Amino acid sequence: ASPARSSAAAMSGGLKQTTLAFCRPRKRAKPEPEGEGESRAAAEAEPSGSHGDGAFLTVLRTRRPGAARRLCKSGQELEVVRDEANEKDPLAIKFVTSDGQEVGYVPLMAAEKLAGALDSGSWEASATVLTGGVGETVHVMVRFRRPGGEAPTETQAAELEAILESAREAQSEQFRGKCEQLSGALDAVLGHFCSVSHLFDREELDVIETVRSLDLRPKALLVRIVMRKRQWLRVRHLCRYVEVGDVRSAVGRLCEAGLLDEMSSSVEGSSLDAQLGLLSATELQDLAAAHLRGGGSGGWRGRKKRDVAAALSREGEGDKQIAVAVAQLIGECVSLNAEADRVLQCLQFAYFLDDSQGLERFLLTHHGLCNYPRYELSSSPVFATRDDFVRYQAACAKEQELHQALESNDLEKARALVSTSAQALGFYLEDWSRTSTPSSTASTSTSTEFPKKPSPGLLTESWVHVGIAHRGISLLEKARRYADAIELIQVLLGRPEQPSRRGEWWNRFAIDLEHLGKSETSLEIAETGLADGWVRTGHRLSLQRRGVGL
């Protein structure tokens, strides 16, 4: 498949992927195209003789699947319209309701094959929704007929069959390419495994080997699930990943391998609130309309999701019918196994060496949305032992928690994390409720003994702890604990990690001394900082201006 063209269509707001199942009999039997399992079942339900001169079945996929499912009801007729004005894809073919609402597009690579037939005027197309509704995949039967209802000649029928066959093959290629793209992201991480295998124990190695042995489609579905939130996922909603083909079969394979945990349709062991959280706003409103009274003048329609869920939760505690209805509505659910999730996260961390990156980076790069510079990978191991890796990963997790705490303004948690990292560096913070006074004293040193090496290594536990402690300087200064901030800065200046921050530390050192009324000592610190060879130009100019001012 063409990555550039696929990327353009994905950003156009049109169809992402669509499955095709051709209903005209073929001269020779061929393997079922990828993704046709559900489409074929829907095609069998279509009355014979209703396909016109040629037809194929499509699974509607748009950037707004919820809106498309609400607009499409079983048996509804749709118009098939060429969209030449589409800036991203001039060959686009879209589906439109009778009142002019756009519901989706013909698949990208199939549209390349079908657009010519429609543009030439030799064929007209119409479509009928076979299945629809909230929570269901929308199947659409597209029929081709000659203009005016005239019967096609044998040559024309053969030409149409050839067009449909080429569209089927193109769509099959697109689906397989998508699966290879998804599984390739995981294979890239697994390919790096040989150089980090010493960081995993026997049980973790077994999980990794199980993942490596998966077939293409289950592996592609696993990547989809890994990139989603860690929660129960409804199997019926996983069917939106039409490139996987038979999603239920892929789910079964992952469950057998122990990579997914299965939750039965009764959703046993989970609270009603957790079950309600799996339902959409429309499903909750329909459920409330059927089992609850009231809802205001407009009923439950239009009410916020959390309000409807709260009302159902209150009534459902004593009403078995609501609990049974919720369980039936949810259906089968699966979630990523906790141990498999942990191992995969560790494997990704060993590859990216950063919590902020994951498998989605490969997909963004494939679509040209995220570019990396070209560089050669080193085969030498980053971590000598498993303990080094585990400690570094734990420190990075604390750093991530600190960022989240500061973003949510949770100062208590942020201070606790800073205290832990400062303690790991040999500095013990006292009660954060205490503040410094102008008369507070701090032992300062103007020693010119600077680290001769910038760092013992970027990927070490101490490197991360220094970064966390660095964030603690501003927290101490906001609490007016200038003496403690000075002591922490002195601890950081005595360490070799993160030399690029040394200029900032010298500046904060001098400023905090001024806050304590020690101008002469502040001048000495500014001059000492200028003698530090690791201080960069910007901070050096700042220290010079501060020294002249003092």
C-alpha cells in the first residue's frame, strides 16, 4: 500500500479502512480476502437477485464512527457520490444519506479502481445498509447498474467484474499492509530483544516468546490493544479494526496465549459503576429511558453521560433487571493481561529508554507525521544488569509522577517525590511546612573543584534523581525555604550528573543568597560560577550581569 497516499486519506477525515466482499460468483475459488469474515456473513443474509449487475459489500469506516452508526439503519438506502473536490484524495467516493448527510467513504485503494467506472458514465452506483446501529459495524452493499436500467453486454459485465476483482485485490493488499505495519512496530521492538535479554527473568522471557510466535492478525490486534487505555474493552467494538479480519478468532488466540483476560457477558466481579463506564452516552440514555422514570421535560435524551450513569447506578443497586440489562448490553469484554502488559511495557522501555514513547511512534513515522534523524544504533548493552535497568525504570516512573503532580497542582505529592530523590542523593528535607526567615543561615562553599567529567552515564538512576531534585529547588523557593534550597543546590553542584543545568544552579545559588541578605557571599558565588567550565553562554552572561549589579 502507498504510505503517503494512505496518510493523506487518513488526515482528510475520510475512510480509514474498509472491507470488501464480492457477491458475484467467480470462475475459480480463491481464499477469503482478509477482513471479510463478518462481511461475508452479512452478504449471505441479502436476498438473492438483488445485487444488480455487480456488487460488493463494505464495512463503513469513518473518522466519526459513532455518528455514522447513528445515521445508518438497517435497510436504509445511501447515495454513492464522487468527491472530486476532495483536496486530499481527488478519487474519493463517499456515501451520503437522502437528506445530504455524509456518513463515510469508499476505501482508499478501492476508490482508485472504482472512480474511473463512475467518471466515465458507464455505470451508476447505489448502496444499501445491511447492518447498523450503535455499537455495531455498519455493513453497506454497493450495487453497480447500467444507466437507465439497460442490461449490460457480456463484454461490459466482464469489464465490471475485472474492476471489482482489482478493487478486491487492492483492498486485500491494503488490509495486509496495515496488519504488517502494526505487527512490524512490535517486531522492531522484539528485534532489539537479543541485546537486552539479560534484563528479563525466565517468566518474562516466556511471555516475550509467546508474543513473537503470534500470527500476523492476532499480533496486529495486540498492538491495537496495547496502544489503548488499560481498561475492559468490548469485543464488539474491537470489530472496528477491520484489517484484522475475524476479530473474534484473533481475540480467542490472544486469550489462549494468556495475553488477554476474558470477561464473560455477565461481567462478574466488577461493580455496576465499572460496567456503566463501558457504555456510550446513547446506550446509557436508552437504558435509562427503558428502566427509569422521570428524566425531566426532555426525558433522558440530551442529559450528560455522567448524570445518566449516576442515576442508573443509584437505581441499579436494588434493581436486578438493570444489572442484567447492562451486562447483556456490554457483551463480551477483554483486557490486556496485567503480567503481559508489564512485560511489554518493560520491553518498550528497554527499546525507547523513555516512558513518553511507545509503539505509536513507529506508526506516526510510517505516515510521515513524526520524523527521526538517521543514525547508527550501538549494539553495546546500555544496562549491565537487570537491577540497573529496574532501578532506572523505577526512577523514570517517579519522574513521570512528578510531572503529573505538578500539572495537577498536587504540591503535597510533588514534595514527597522530591524528598525521596533528594534523600537518594544524600540530602534530607525536613517538614515542608517550615519556612526560612531572613536570619536563616546556610553553609556556603565557593570551592572551585568542578567535575572533570560531565556524567557517569545518561541512563542511570542517579541522573534521573538529580533531575527530580532540580525541580525541588523551585518548590523550596516558593515555600521561602531559601537556606534549604541553597543546601540542595550545593549537593547538586557536587555531583557529575546533568552538567547542562550547572549554570542555572549557580544563578539560583546567588539569588537565594540575596534573599537571605548575603550580598557579599552572593557576589563570590557568581564569580565562582563564572569559573565553572560547564556553564553555558546564556547563564554565564546572567552571572556576569548579576556580579556587576552586586
